[in-house]
Amino acid sequence: MQVLDDLRDGWAAALPGRLLGLYVHGSLVAGDFAPGRSDLDLLAVLTADPGDRLLEVLAGLHERLDRKHPEWAGRIEVEYVSIDALPRPDGHLIARVSPGEALHLLPATTHRRVTWGSVHDSGRSLFGPPASELLPAVEPEVVTAALLDHVRDWPAWVERMTAPGAQAYAVLTMCRARQRLLHGRQLSKRQAADRTAETDPEWAGLVGWARDWWYDRGADTDPGRFPEVRAFVTGSSATILRECGQSVP
């Protein structure tokens, strides 16, 4: 994929001596990447925390990339983290750009280790050593605690998800959480939807709608299925929390 080659070459040239590794992860490596729909997910590991001066350099790189590959504008997510922040995020800064979110600095949190652990396990190297050699493994209990926090918050978040794409995303994200926390499976969105339709047949219709909307370029004029989406997210959150021994808000 040419855009990945340009990312690698641009970042290596602009960050000599500072870039330790660049890794692609997410749907592209999970095997259910949807051209024209899926985002590119990348993690850049640096020698030191990013700051304002580096942010200016990175902003220029992203602008040039958007001009060269307009089809990817707004669909590239990159997180920049220092090697020292990976095992102990507290007190460090990271930089992040994602769809709908401009490049900015933010505090690193323990929850980010869920993504970093996924990169350690399955990330594909564009620059630097294999991810499993550079990134530390993440303890299963850290991943579980972070996922449970998200599951607890989703019933409030879903109230703002009136667009069909947001509703489909909410359903697929909750499917992934159900499969990971209740059945011990780390799956992609598509895989989690298919398994949830099997393990929870009462939700098969809704889950199939969300999967098809997401992967088959669903129309923004679709009215969505908000009452069902709300019921699925709220019910799934309560079920997961109870079965994991957590209190239900």
C-alpha cells in the first residue's frame, strides 16, 4: 500500500534518531479491512515524549500526506508515544491524530496500554524491529480493567449516537467487548459481530445490520435503529459487568 510506504519514508526522514519503530495495527492486520471505510491505525514509538516543537514537524508531515493521498485524508490514526511511556504511562505526554480529531498532545493514561498491548501482540512493523521486541507485553488484568471501564461508560455514550454510523460503531464495539470479556476472544469488529450473532441469537438481527452498514458502505440516510442499539448497549453493559463481578450503575 503506497500510503504506508510514504508514511514510513516521511517519518524516518523527518525524525532521524528519534523514531524507534512504526507499526500498523487494527483492521488492516486483523484481516477485515474495508477499503473506502476502514481507517489506517498506526503507532509510532519515539525516543522521548513529543512536545510542541515536534508537533509542528508532525503537522507538516500529515498535511503533505493528505495532499498526496487525498483519499486517505481524515482516515489515518497515528499515536506517538515514547519508549519510556510504554510500560509506565503516568506523567508522560503522547501525540495523537485520528478521524475527526486534529493532531494534539494529551496525557498518557493506563488505558492506552490496551492499544499498545494489541500492537505488541499483532502489530506489523513498517520501521524498526518487530513490535514484540520493542513494546512490552501488557498484563491481562490491565486490559480487562480498561475494557470494563469502557463497558461501564457506554450506556451514557450511546445516548449521543444518533447517526447510523455511530450506532453501528457502538454495536460492533460492544460485540468486541462481549467476546473478549465473556468468552475470552480478542476479535476484529466483523469477527465479533459474527460470533455475537451465534452466541446471542436474540441480537442477531441488530448485529447483522450494524456489520452490514459498517462493511458495505451503509447510507447516511439510513434512519438507524436507535431504540434497539440503546437496549443492546445498555443490556450488554449490565450483563458483562455482572458476569465479571462488577457493580452495575
